[in-house]
Amino acid sequence: KRIAIFASGSGSNAQKIMEHFKHHDTAEVALILSNNPDAYVLQRADNFEVPTHVFDRQAFYETDEVVRLLEKLHIDLVVLAGFLWLVPQNLLQKFPNKIINIHPALLPAYGGKGMYGDRVHQAILDAGEEESGITIHFVNEHFDEGEIIYQARFRIEPGDSLEVVKFKGQQLEHLHYPKIIENLLKKM
Ligand code: GRF
């Protein structure tokens, strides 16, 4: 089975996924894609000798370039990991129930357009929440709205800073995302 990961930034989740599948029997990360030519995730991909592809807005939303590349490489599962653009219809149609995302909150709370990165954790802290978590879900045409596959929770202790809350979330993401991907691939 062949995985493609879309990421716009650092790619710490992509890193964990590449590590997990590096010596795997039946699955591999076959491609890393980004809308951002400066994304650190591209460096990480090079370190793992995983091919990369960078695209711009016009190519992504007005051509089939990305879809054709995924088909050419026989991609089975599309994994979004810190990818900040909405997925276009042509891609959703070619990969029904085969595109997943991870979000650093307990959806449907603290999701949607503009809810990414530190803003999510800041909103959670501002609301005085005593717990937060992560959500892995199928992707549809809206931000953070597809069917939920998996959630994990952590406690927010009094005095936890934004960095601490972010770190707790990241730890859970890194632990669970590779395993959930592996489980989904087994069922395919
Ligand atoms: C993660 O927190 C993920 O939930 C969100 O974007 C962040 C990506 O982090 N969608 P990284 O690039 O994997 O380090």
C-alpha cells in the first residue's frame, strides 16, 4: 500500500509516519506534497529519500496535475498532516474515503477555517477548557468536518501554557497517527 502525505509546514507528523513505515512490510510513504516550497517537511522527506512534489494554487485548484501524479504513483491513502489548503473536488472524487486529516482539538469543537496552529490551543486556553485532545477524521469539502475516525484526550492542568498544551497534543498525534494509518490500510 502506498501513502502520500500533504503538509504545508514543519512536518513533525510526516516525520513520525515516515519513521513508522520505513521498514514496514506492506506499506510505504511514496510521496510528500506541499503547497509551500520552503516547508521544512520537504527537507525531512529528502532525509528519508521520499520523493517530493510542490504545487501552486493554480495547479492545485485549476488542473488535474496533482490527481494525475497520485494516480501515476498508485497512491492508496492520502494523509493530510498540517496541510492548510482545502482539498478540491477532483481529488475528493478520485479518493473517496481515502483522504484523512489530523486536527489538534476534539472536533467538532475548535475546528474550521482559520483554526490551525497556535490559534487552536490559544482558543482552548482562553475558553478555560480542562481537557483537549486530537481528532483524526476523513476529509470532505469543508475544513475539519468529515467523519471522525479516532479521538484521544489529555488533561489541561491549571497553569498549563500554550506551549505545554501544544506539546501534549503533539505527543498524542505522533503516537496515534501512524497506527491509525496502518489500521486503515489493513482494511483497504
Ligand atoms: C498538527 O498539530 C496537526 O494537528 C495540524 O497541523 C499540525 C501540523 O504539525 N493539522 P506538523 O507540521 O506535523 O509538525
